[in-house]
Amino acid sequence: MYKHLPKILELQNIDAEIDKLKQVKAKIPLDMKKLNAELEKQKERYESQKTILEELQKHHRSKERNLAVQQEQLEKYKSQRNAVKTNREYTALEEEISELEDATSEIEDEILELMISIDEANDRIEEAEKEYKTHEASFKEKRNVYMSDMEGFDKEIAKWQKTREKVSKNINPALMQKYKNWRKRRGGTFVAVIHGQSCGGCHLRLPPQLVNEVRKREQLYTCNSCGRILYWEEEEEPEKAQLAEDNS
Ligand SMILES: [Zn+2]
């Protein structure tokens, strides 16, 4: 069993790499969502300015219609001047005309104010549109960067996955199952390299007797405090290691 440990160790390093890449990759859609929300806000501002303008224009059109009706009426009254026979009729007509003239000039003032407001709204729209377009362009640029980053991560992950397949091919199935269970339950390191006299997983000091047993590289031993499988890493000649593996 012990001879499978270097492979498991390699596997867990690969899985750590893959996990790390996946974690970084998972952040990208969140960043993109945030960026998109900002752009949407800009768009809403732009759209709301357009709605304001449309309302003003609608108001303007209705005032113009109103003005036309009043002016038509005024012309009608004015044309009646020649047909008037009595003083009373004349005074009444002149009163109507004067009232209508006041009303039309009031509407004309309102129309002027509306036109100024429309001009201002147009300026604001232009500004909001410019801002939105700038944001949109930078959004597209950033999105392209994100997309190519994602692709890069996918490629990197696929590369590691391939190596992982190769490495896990000859690992003892029972040990592999244990490793999988550990990852599901606790994640992180399953095989802990001994550093000095301490477990590389939980960093607690190990009994010297246990370290000696592990150093024999015969059986599997676990750390008493964290339960990880202990591994003694020793510089070995590659040929010797291969030989040891073939003989065991
Ligand atoms: Zn430990």
C-alpha cells in the first residue's frame, strides 16, 4: 500500500491545483454580473432621460393643439367684428377677444418654457448616451478579457485533468476510494508529509516511535490527531525508487 502514497500525494497536489483554478474561475461570472449591473444602471439612466423628454414632447404637442384651437376661435371672434350691430354686442365680443388673447399668450409662454426644457432634456440625453456608450464599450472589452480568461482556465484545468488521469491509473482502488471519501468529507490534504517530527496536515508533533515506523515505508500509518495518512519524504535515486516499486 505504501508504494501508492507518492502517487496519491501527486494526485492530491494536482487536485489542489484544479481546485484553485476552479475557485478563481468561479469568481469570473460574479465579476461579470457586477459589471453588467453597472452597465444596466447606466442604461436605465439614459432610458429615464428619454422618458422625460418624451413626456415633455407630449406636453408640448398638446399645448400646440390647444393653442391652435384658441387661435382659431380668436380669428372667428375677430371676423365677427364687422357684423356687430350694437354697442353691447361689441363690448361683449371685445371682452371675449381680450380673454382669448390673454389665454393664447399664456399658452405661448408655456410653450416657450417647454421648449427650453426640451432643449435641456436633449442635452442631458446626449450626455447620458455618451456615458452609456463609453461604459458599453469598456464593458465589451472587459467581457472579452473575462471570456478569454475563462477559456485559459478551462484549458489549464483540462491539462491538469489529463495528468490526473495518468497519475490515478495505477493507484490501488481501495486507497483511491479512501482518498475520494476524504476529499468529499474534509477536503484538502489526505496524505500528510512529515516535516521534522510533525504531521504536515495538522502540524502537531508526532511520537518518535510513529515517525520511525513511517520511515520504514512498509505500512500505512495515520496521524493520531487529524487522521491523515503519514508519509515520509526522502530523497531517493530514481532507479532505486523504481526498483523498490517493481519489487513490492
Ligand atoms: Zn495530523
